[in-house]
Amino acid sequence: MDAIIGTYECKVDAKGRLLLPVPFKKQLSASLQDGFVLKRSVFQPCLELYPMAEWNLMMQKINKLNRFVKKNNDFIRRFTAGVKTVEIDNLGRLLVSKDLMTFASISKDVVLSSAVNIIEIWDKDLYEKAIDDTVVDFADLAEEVMGNINDEEDGIS
């Protein structure tokens, strides 16, 4: 799957229905029939929406872990805690369960943000805090994470 692109503000209704923005729906059109997996994020108070093909790739990696190693077993349990399969209906909505809404502190205003091959679903205020440059110096972070990567023959990353 190609990278998903975009960040959009949306609203979730009282029943937990979230209308997927049209640009995301178009990008995910090939995945609509297979469905999606919605789960808690490992590092942030947000949710992650995986197209089923991406989820299956992740499960292939996780299935290589030896379940007789306690740390591995604990990781698998926590990684898959609260995981739900979801579908996008004909109107372009997906249903977010109450337990996942509680985990991510989602009430009404949300931000859907692409994260390479998945979509993060955030409470709007928490998203704004997470991307606040006063908390993390993004320039320093970018240099530390990406500064030594030079995969191209022309020397341009």
C-alpha cells in the first residue's frame, strides 16, 4: 500500500460514528472491502486505524515472536488490547467503540492524521498538544531520527 496522506478535523457523534473525510476514503478505496482494524496506540493517547492488509503484515511480524518468552507474551497481550475490526459503511462512517473512545479521550472534535500506512485518530486538543513544538524541538528530533539516513545514490535523502 502507498503512504496515506493528510490531516483532517472531524466530529464524532454521540453513538461513536466518525465520518471519514473524502480524501481518506478515496485513498483507502482498495481496502474498503477488506475492512480495517482499530486499536489503541502504543506510545500516544490516540487510536490507530489499520487497513486489513497492513494489519496482517504487522501480525506476521508479531507471530514470529516466541510466545514462551514472557516479555513477548506480555507485549502481544498489550499490543492487541482493545483491538476491534471495523468497516466503513456506505456513508463513509466508521464506528468507534466506547472503550476505545475512552482510551483516547475522544468526545466530539477529532483529528485524523496519516502516519505513513495507518491513520491516527486523536482528540483534537490532545493532537494539538502532541505536535506542539514548544514541548519537543522538531528540528532536533528530525536530525536525530533522519540525519544519518542516506539511502539514495545521489546523496540526497
